[in-house]
Amino acid sequence: MKQSKNIYLIGPMGAGKTTIGRLLSKSLGVGFVDSDKQIEQRTGVTIPMIFEYEGEAGFRRREAEVLAELTQMDGIVMATGGGSILLPENQERIRRHGFVVYLHCPVEKQLERTHKDANRPLLNTENPRQKLLDLFQIREPIYRSLADFVVDTGQSSSRSAVRQILRVYHRTHSRPSKP
């Protein structure tokens, strides 16, 4: 098991990565970073605007640059963008530099949590439910393959999810490293 102090939260939009990330960082007394917010701060524009002008490929390029920097930090909790795991180099960085928690969330719960959020460019479609299902089909196997731990945030409260994550994180990080 990796001995990094970082915790990376992966999962679909609406899974609770930002909310749970903030609670985790507070519980651990470490910094919290939201990779999407970092992209917006660095570019000075919103993610929907990046999608509009540069497309998803342009956004993914910017996301990879930000993740390359952020994964070099130590002692942070990071909420990643839902699609950040699509690029192999991002998968490797996340896997190598932290304890990876997949926040699993059913599509119906994602719809409930995101239906009024205009900052979700991938959901600007006639059928957001179908789009979420399509994304789930592609991303779910990647999320699972990267995860050191999986929490179902469709069933658990944010505080319950944090308790579960902390229990496993402390258990796996209290063991001495193997030579």
C-alpha cells in the first residue's frame, strides 16, 4: 500500500467529492484542493467557458497540467474532476501519489444533485440522464481499478462517508512500510 499522506477523491459529478473533501481535510488538519477550482483560478474563466472555446480536449489538457502539479504536493486532500481519470498519465499520477477513494454514486442521485447546476457542461444536452449513464459505462471500470477504497455516497451521508474513509485510511497508513 502506498504511504503517501495525500487522499484523492475520484468519482462522477454529483458524488460529493468537494463536500467530503472539505470535511476530510478538516478532520485530518491538512489542506484541501479542488482540481476544477484550480483550473478556473488559473485560467480566470469557468469550466463551461473552457469547454465552449477549447472543447473537452482543451479542458482535459489543462486538467492534466494542473494534476501534474497538484500530485507533487504532500499532505493534501484533493477532489478531482469526474473525467480526470480518462487520461492514462492522470491515472498513473493519482495511483502513485496518494490514497485513492472512489465515491460511487448512482445515476439517479447524480441527476438529483446536479439538475440545477449550470457549471456541468457535459450535462448541457437534451437527455442528461442518458449522458450520465454513458459516462458511467466508460468511467466506472477506471474508477474501480484506481480505487484503494470505495464509498457509496448515494446511500451514506457525507459525515458517514468521511468516517468510513478515515477508518480505512488510518488502518492502511498505520502499518510500517515494507522495505
